[in-house]
Amino acid sequence: MFHWLRDHRRDEARKRLFPPEWETFARANVAHYCVLDDAERAELRAMMQVFLEEKNWEGCGGLDLTDEIRVTIAAQACLLQLGLPHDYYRNVESILVYPSTVVPPEHHPGFFERVGGPVETSVPLLGQAFNQGGPVILVWDAVLHGARHPEQGHNVVYHEFAHKLDMLDGAADGTPPLADHDQFAEWVAVCSREFQRLRRLAEKGHKTFLDAYGAKNEAEFFAVATETFFDRPLALQRHAPDLYGVLSAYYHQDPAGRVNRTCPVEK
């Protein structure tokens, strides 16, 4: 009964008229929204309606959480799942948005909490994703800048929601749930090779087409590669065609094929 009611609510949300002001926000703020074809854009709008309704949104640090902020984030988060079978990020319950760079409070382990490694000190961040249904934290000025300037290759929404895709199988290990053994084998072979290449170059201080932050671990590599796949697809295709290929096969999208499209005139 619960699933029937949920699916019914989602169907109703998908059928609602997409508010004209939301369309204006998406066109003005999200460069990728404009290069989708009509069918992709219609599906993205329908996904956004459900995503915006189901998630808990909270403005933090004095931020007035407006529809513009919510729509700009939703458009980018849903774009990642546009070609995927999905459940509207079932492992995301809340999205917390700060106005600018935030330093989160330090985590102090409880008396009965088991600590599997060193406790990380708090550092300034632009975004953060927590496992096991935890929230996604985003910084609005970074969200807006990345959405409007894909040519720079940094997008905090893609990065953090890629982590959430990665976590769907319970582990943040750089390998999201894949279709079958063959896709898994190719993914491991290509991503392991490219991760090690990035790590070698980063250790030598060489600048590469992938952000060196991706050399931190496999989870960050997947998130950084996702940013580059959507934001700088031609560079990724040129420098690491096999990596572009496995990401395209996973996301069922071809951002390189959208590069020369322009935003259609509103009707």
C-alpha cells in the first residue's frame, strides 16, 4: 500500500504543469538544461517535480532558501539520473544549503561509537555527502557558479550526487551499482588504470585534465570524473576515451554530442 501511494503521488507530481518561473531559473542558471533535446528536457522537468517535492530542504547559515536555489540544484542532481533506472535518490532525505563556504562542526565520537580510523578535523567545504541516507550539504555560490560555467569543469552538485550514486550499494568505493559482470569488469579495468595514472601525475605535481583531487581515493576519482564527463566531455573524450566510454555506458548519456547545441527559444 505504501509503495502504491508513493508511486501515485509521483505520477501526479510528474504530470503537473512545470511552473514558468522554474523554467526561467533552469534556463538562466543551468547551462546543461539548454543543450538537452526536447524529450530529455521534458523528462528532466518531470523528475525535478518529484525530487523537489520529496526531499527535505533547509537553508542554513542565514540563507533564504528560494525556489531559484531549489530548482537550480534539482536540475543538476536529476540530470545525473536522466538515463539511469532510479528511485529519485532514495538515499537522500535532506539537502542543506549554505550561502557560501562553510566549516562544519567537528565530529566528536560518542562513548559507544567505534572509530575505524583517524577522526578528520573540520575544513572549509563546498559540499559534502553522507552515507546511509544522510544529507547532502551544498554551498549556494559554488552551486550557481558551477552550473553557469561548465567550461571550468567544477560542479559541486554533480560531485556530491555522484557520491550518492556510488553509495547506493552501501559503499563509497568509486563503483556505483552496474548492470552486469561485463560492465563491472570493464569499469574496474578502465577506472583503476585511469585512477593510477592520475595518482602518478598528481604525485609529480603535473596538471591534468582531471582535477588532482580525484587522486585522493577511488570515490573521489568517480566524483571528479563525473564532473569532467558532464562539464568538459570533449576533453575527457580526447584524453581518456576509455574512461569517457565507461561513464557514457553507465550514465546512458553522451554529453560530447550535446556540446554544439544551443538553448531553444521559449514558446
